[in-house]
Amino acid sequence: AETHYHEFVIQAKPVRRLCRTHNTITVNGLFPGPTLEVRDGDSLVIKAINNARYNVTLHWHGVRQLRNPWADGPDRVTQCPIRPGRSYTYRFTIENQEGTLWWHAHSSWLRATVYGALIIHPKLGSPYSFPMPRREIPILLGEWWDRNPMDVLRLADFTGAAPNVSDAYTINGQPGDLYRCSKQETVRFPVDPGETILLRVINSGLNQEFFFAVANHILTVVSVDADFTKPFATSFIMIAPGQTTDVLLTADQTPGHYYMAAHAYNSANAPFDNTTTTAILEYKSAPCNANKGRSSTPIFPQLPGFNDTNSAIAFTSSLRSPSKVNVPLQIDENLFFTVGLGLINCTNPNSPRCQGPNGTRFAASINNVSFVLPTRNSLMQAYYQGQPGVFTTDFPPVPPVKFDYTGNVSRGLWQPVKATKLYKLKFGAKVQIVFQDTSIVTVENHPMHLHGHHFAVVGSGFGNFNPQTDPAKFNLIDPPYRNTIGNPPGGWVAIRLVADNPGIWLLHCHLDSHLNWGLAMAFLVENGVGELQSVQPPPLDLPQC
Ligand code: C2O
């Protein structure tokens, strides 16, 4: 195994898109940031140097970070932020993971532009679980604002309203030729006729789920969130923020130019960016593929409609593990988590900070608790040092009020309580979590992401979860493993996992506006027996609050 050393300088850089230049927070001046390529078993040593005006932390999304929460990154959860002018070195090892993950800033709204791919190849000499592709291409789907994104987002922070919708979507940082001033920069992927390539698709967007397709080409899904799947063929994928999906594509069509495109899957009844980002798959042998060919219009793919929830669910529920997996059968912790938006009454409803209906302020919650980040210390540092008063461990395992989540919505859940509550798990506990969308304020798909673990997605459905009848239908044979799962709008999804990683691990909606409103909680997984089941000591340069 190898150790990879990198320096990530976080700094503002002028970035030009849509004919205008905005000062953008980047890593090493790049947007998107650098791609990390490693093998399973390798170690990474990444010195993050903060030359920006904001506090920063970095998160390696999906890396298990076994016994090493210190490298996980969420601001005030596992570390205090890296202040402007300071640095922190993230040190971690990839243990038994391969596939596509990614990294992003995990403080304030910085991940809008601070992100990149993390590709994990199999150990030297071990093959892929699928035929070796000729080429591998990371495809980062993102969002772009035609103004300084941090200004847009900090305004949203202040008013408590949803941030402005983005002005463009991007593929590897480029909007593509359906937008103004983007034609020359449209990303092009040359292919040889007949070759098979691996597209490593990552949704690094801030607030948007996507449908993605390549015109006339079948995509064979082989992996999601760095866990293999039973290969299955599809004409499109649905991908939520935080998720990754690896697909094989064989260039078996008439040599020519074909668009790959992504647009929103948006089930909420709220304004959204309804534009389409494109890149071009270019057969090398296509006639006139030099400059002239570039003006010939590529073929456009068919994407499901913006609110086509049935297609979104049909895709997600087709995923399976390649063969039988070890799902926990006996459950130690049976958790039922309502996820959704809520509204907090304002004392002064005319305040600019109260932009919700009838002068309320938006707050999102799990089981009616709207998660508040501590200010005095990070959760992990407070826990490790035994500092009291930073958090409590009384997060409710079930919602305080039971109600019909899809119909008669109880007033009780309209007033979430702000608090920093954790839920304690014994090392090795077998956990089931059923997420239920509350449909309060709006019916929405919430991509729920758990740090430090992956989990089996054993079931999902529309309407209210029924604890009497639904568990009987769970797939306990070959459910897919993931680190981020979309809770169907107006429905539920059930996951199972083993809490085998001591430390404090954030669970949250990966729509950044919802995270910002408090749609999060954290697990405290206690140490097990001995060093191999206990949190490692923190590194000496860990930032202090
Ligand atoms: Cu990809 Cu908590 O994040």
C-alpha cells in the first residue's frame, strides 16, 4: 500500500462562467477541485491550508474513517474549523473500500464550490468485479450561481429562506452548450467505437437531485456509493446529492456526437432551477469531428420529467447487492425517525429573518429536534475531553407525537425544538432506522447521509410506514449498501447497519439548505473492548475552538 501526500490550498479564485467572473472559493485554484486517485489499503495525508476568508473543514464523503473520526471533517461535529491563515492535516487510510467517493467542504455553505472526486481502485493485482473498462471518467454534477455563491448562501442564512435556486447545473464544472457563453467550454469525452468506458457519476450539487442520461446509450450500473451492485441496464439514472453511481457505457452506436445531460428531479412544490447541463460523447471516428463537427448538433437523450417520482423510485429500487449479503437479522436498536421541514413562530413576524409562511422561520428536524451545532467546542473533542454541557444524549428514538404523516398533519410537529442531541449506540449494536417523510410544509425527497458507516437499504414505500406489515416485505437477502439514501417524497425508507465504528457520526439530509435548517442528528458510538474497538487519540494539530 502507498501513502499519498497532497496540499490543498483553499483560496478564492476568479472563475468565469456564463460570461461573468466571480470570486469563487477553490482548492488549489481549481473548480471543481483536484481528483484523488488511490487504491484500497492506501493512506492519504492531505494538508489543508486555509487561505480563504471563511472557516473551513473538509470531509471525505463515504470514507469509513474507522476509529478515526478526527479525519471525518464536519464542522463542530468531529473538529473545530480551520481558521483563515491556519492549516490542518487530514490523515486516513482506506480500509476495504473501492469505487467512487468524493470530498467536499463541510462548513457553512462552502461545498457549493469546494469539492472533487475520490477514486478508489482495487488493491494492486485484484480485478474489478466487472469487465475492465478501457477508460474511466469522473462526472461531477454540480450547481453554479451567476454571482458569488457565498453571498447568495449567506443571505439565505440570514433570512432563513431557501437560497436562490442556481442559475446553471454543471458537468465537471462546466454548464455546457445549452447555456449562454458556454459552448466553447462544453466538456467533451472522446471515445473509440466499440470501447467500454466507466462513468463515475457523483452528485456534488448543493440542493438538487438529478436525472442523468447519455443519448442512445444504455448505462449498466455496477456500483453505488463505493459498494458493488448487481449489474443492471437502464436508460437513465437518478442521483441525489451525496450519492455516487458507477455505470459502464459501451460505445456501440453509429459514430457521431451524443449529449450526456442532467436536469433536476424535483418533487417539491417550490421553485427550482429547471435548466439542463450537457457534455458531449464524441466518437473519434465520427465524420468531421474537428472544429466543423463541433457545430453539428449532437443527439439529445430522453430524461424523465422533472417531477417523475415513479421513474426515480423505479431506478432506486432496482439496485441490489451482487449476491447475498450479511444484513443484521436481530435488531438491538429499532429507530423511527421523522424527517421534514417545520416552521418556528417568530416573536416579530415582520423581521427579515422570518421568511416562512405567516411570518415564521424555517427549521427542519428529525423527530421534531432541529439540530444545532455547538459553539464552544466540537462534539467529538468535547466527548473525548469529557467536557460537559456541549451536548446531551437524549435524542428521541421515536417521534414525540404520532400522527398521519401523509394526511392530517399534527400542529405539534410544526414547532421543532432546537437542540444538540445525540443518540448513544453500544459498539457493535445492530441498528434499524426507518425514515419517514412528514410532508409538513412540503412533500420532499430527503437524501439521508450517515457518516462513518454504510448501510443496507432494506425497504421503502409511499405513505405511512406500517410496523405490522412492512417489515415482512424487507429485502434481507441482497439489499444494496450505500451511505446516502433518498427518502421517497411522502413515504419511508428503512436501513440496517452495524455500529462498528466508535466516535461521533453525523446523520443528515444532504440537501444543504435542509442541513442548514437543522435536518441532522448525530450518533455517539461508544468504544468497544480494547484498542481495536476504540477511538484513536486525536492528532496534535487538530484545530481547537
Ligand atoms: Cu457529504 Cu455530511 O456530507
